[in-house]
Amino acid sequence: MKNLLKSYPVVTALTLVCFLLAAATSFYQGMYDLFAFHSKPVYLWQYFSGTFMHGSKGAPLWFLWVHLFMNYLMILPFGCVLEAKAGSKNTFIVFVAAMVLSSITFQVLLYGQDELACGISAVGYAFVTGGIVNMRDSWKTYSPKIHALYFVLGTLAVIMLLPIITGWISTCLHLSGIVSYFAVHFITRGFGTKTQR
């Protein structure tokens, strides 16, 4: 665990926070009222805390863990590539940009309605995009099994973008993650930010 935290501090911290909130939510469904994204937020932190929540209010408990697992399939393999290549600072900036843009997108799309949403999917899509962009140089060094793994995970990420699978709101939130990565990528390149830790 120490090695993971040292090598990938941003990805490891996100993974742990999401897991701890999922565990707490398993025992207390009121966590959704406190921390989910709200289209009519009561607390300031609800603009951002929904990123770390999973499942859905009133849904069965298994859905929470499946939702978290599916997001881990994006956050861990692609996020680690992004953090290894672009550095922890840029990975954290990508995370913040995806969190902010997805919150804004959610508020705009559901303005005036009373809805809740949860999940780190927008950050996941930002990390998938960043991971794919940053693995170009090392792709040839990967084994056929690693190639197959990333191909399957990339295909799954594309499938989960389809509105027929997750609905239009989720698709828009997922796309906001992709936009977030490219915005950070081009802005940091424009300012000549060094990608070292």
C-alpha cells in the first residue's frame, strides 16, 4: 500500500476515499442526502462530494458496489498510466477539472428539478482519455495480455458512453470528463507546464 501511495498518490487517494464512502453508505443510506450531487444543493460541498459517492438512493446495495467496481476499472488502470506519465500534479488538476465541469454540467442539465446523482465516472473518463493519450510511447513495451486488457477496458468505456446504457444525463457527465482532460492537456501545454512530479 505504501508503494502505491508513493507511486500514484492521487489515484490511490481517490480510490480509498470512494471505498470508505461506499462502506459508510452501505450502513447509512442518509449519506446520499448529505453527499450526493443535488440539483438543488443544500450544502456547498454537495457541488463536489457527489464525485466520491456511488450507487443511488433507494437502489439495492449490490448496485453501489457494482457502480464502484465499474468506475475502478477506469480510475485504476488508466489513472495510474496518466499519473506515471503526466505526474501527480497534472493528474490532480485533471481530477479537479473533471469534478468541477461535471458538477456544472449536472446543475445546468437538471436546473429547477429535484434530482440526485453520484459517482466518479466523469473523472474516470478524464483518466481513460489521459491514460490512452499518455500510453502511446510505452504501448509497444506492453505484453499481449496488457494490450488485451486495455482494449477490453477501452471498449467497455466506449459502451458505457452510450445513452441507451446509462441515459443522456450520464452520457453528458461522462463526456464532460473527456472534455476536462483535453482542456487541462492543452492549457498546461500552452503554458509550458513541466510534466515532472
